[in-house]
Amino acid sequence: MSKDKIILSSLAMDLKRAALGYHNNSNRMADRFLQEAMKRKREINVKKISPNIKKILGKLDHLINEDNLSKAEDALMYSTLFQNAIGQ
């Protein structure tokens, strides 16, 4: 597995944990996993990934400004999209 796929996989898991945290009202824990996801986003070499993944990565920044329910829903959606992309 390439380095970028490992980072995307870790990003997907961080987003999933954040989504579960927001859903369960564990906001402090969820915020921490969202911060970790944003760090992982910066680790990805965007020159080596597909345009679709780049597009999704560009949408991650808006998660910070959403309400917790929207954060949970969107983080879970993005997590699933990254997991599907890794499987291809």
C-alpha cells in the first residue's frame, strides 16, 4: 500500500471517529479527531492523488464551521468516500 493510501486510510478513520463523537455528544473528543484529520489532510501529496480525491479534500475545511449534527453527517460521508477511493 502506498504512503498516500495509508494517510487516506488514517484520515478516513479519524473522520469516522469524529462523526461518532459528534453523534454521541462527545464534542471534545470529536473536535480532537477532526483536528487530527486536518493534520493528515496536509500530509497528503496532492500531486499523486486523483482529481476526485483532491475535490473531496478541498471540501473538508468547511467542517470546522458547521453545527455538530452537520459535522457528524459530513464527516461520516467523507470517511466513506475516502474508504471507497482507497479500495479502488
